[in-house]
Amino acid sequence: MRGLSTPSVEGSGAMKKWGFIAMHAAVAAAFIFLLQRFGLNASLESSLLWALTFAVCAAGLAYKQSNR
């Protein structure tokens, strides 16, 4: 019976891993968007571009950290 419950635990760990990566990217994107848009009065296009850039970088860092 233990063999049947093991894949669900591994799947749960994988969901936590990808959820962590997505959350990290979303928080980084929101932070840099708000900073650029309202803190530095940048244009909408510039703010979105920086948010996308930071989201990709944050997701990459979170992915590398989750594999350690």
C-alpha cells in the first residue's frame, strides 16, 4: 500500500515546486511594475517590459533554487 501513496507525495512536491516558482515570478513582476510605474513614473510599456524581464529572471532563480 505504501507504494501506491508515494507518487501522490512526489506529485504534490512537484506542484509545490512549480507553485513556488510561479509565485516568485508574480511577486517580482508586481513589485518592479509598481516601482517603475508609480515610483519612477515610467511609461506603461516600459513598466510592463521591465516586469516581464524581472519575472523571467525571478522564475529562473527560483527554479535553480528549487533544484538544490
